[in-house]
Amino acid sequence: MKALLEVRGLEIETAARPARGLVKGACFSVFAGETTCVVGASGSGKSLSCLSVPGLLPPGVRKTGGEVWFRGERIDNAPKEALRRLRGTAISMVMQNPMSCFDPVFTIESHFLETIAAHERLSRREADEKMMNALAEVGFDDGGRILAAYPFQLSGGMLQRVMLAMALSLDPALLIADEPTSDLDTVAQARVLDLMDAARRGRNMGVLLVTHDFGVAAK
């Protein structure tokens, strides 16, 4: 079976001189319909390794070696526009600390519509249907209430489920989840992990899960 994603010999270092190595020789693969966990302590470079896949390394660091292959094509040397098209469609991300990912002055519906509009041309009716279906997939049977809410009106676990719904609404082949349960209580953690696993199985989607928690990885 051919891997959906392959990272080969990844090297990342600080951009400032003298350079400091942050990731050295990282290698991992993700297959369609399966989950690969990248596990390590805080500061070990696991998040940087995964952010390098869609070309989202933060300022101050740079990739200096290795290759990233997706669906049999090398993408780490692809033009920025090509990577932008991959992000949010073929590759989606769910980040840690969901509260910081939402603007508190806009409703969930506004965030959702912005995400969809950035990647697809849909009528408002089609967008509404997509939002409601995605929210139902992550366990919300009151999607209208969720869409009308502001981020501060929802719990951390609910916001993480909203982020997952937004990512899934774009029908990705690969979902990258960077510490998606780190700020959640045990019950909310289990709910998010179960929903991600159900989406993986139902969509034959590859999942790259980043965590410092060996208990989360074991699930």
C-alpha cells in the first residue's frame, strides 16, 4: 500500500545565526484510513515537523533538509500557491487551544463561512447545508444554535469540535491534528478523539496526530 503522506529525513533549524537544530532526520508516514501519532515532550519539534507538511512553519525557523511527499508527489519544494491550494482542501488542520483560533467578535457562522469561501464557491444554501452536515458529524444536533453563538459562549471542548467540523467540511484526504486535546478535560478529550476516529473510518481519511500524551496516543 502506498503512503498518503511521507516525510523523509526532515531537518529544521532556527533562521538566526548561529543556527540551532530543532528537528533532525524526522521520518514518518500516514496511510489513507489510518492514524499516525507523533509523540514527544514539549519543545521536541513534533509540532514543527507537522507544520512543515503544509508549508506553515512559523517565522524564525526554516526547513534545511529532507522531503515531504503527498499522494506520490513531492510538495515541500512546490510553489506557495500550490501549497495554499492543498491547505484546507486536500490537507486540513485542527490546532491546539481552540479559543485562540477564533475572533471573539464574530459568530461561529461567520468563521465557518469564511473558511468555506476561502476554498469553495458555493451558494448560501449549499454553504448552510455543508455547515449543518459538518456540525452533525461532530455530534451537534443543534447546529443552528452553535452557528449563532460567539466563541466565548462555547466551552473549549465544543470549540474544538467546531474546529474539527470546519476542517472536515472541506473533505480533506489528510487531517493534521496538533495537540487537539491538550486544553480539554478527560471527558472532552475522549469525545474529540472518538469523533476524529469516526471521521477517519467513515471517510477513509489519513490522520496525523501530534501529542505529548502517551495516553492519547494509545487511544
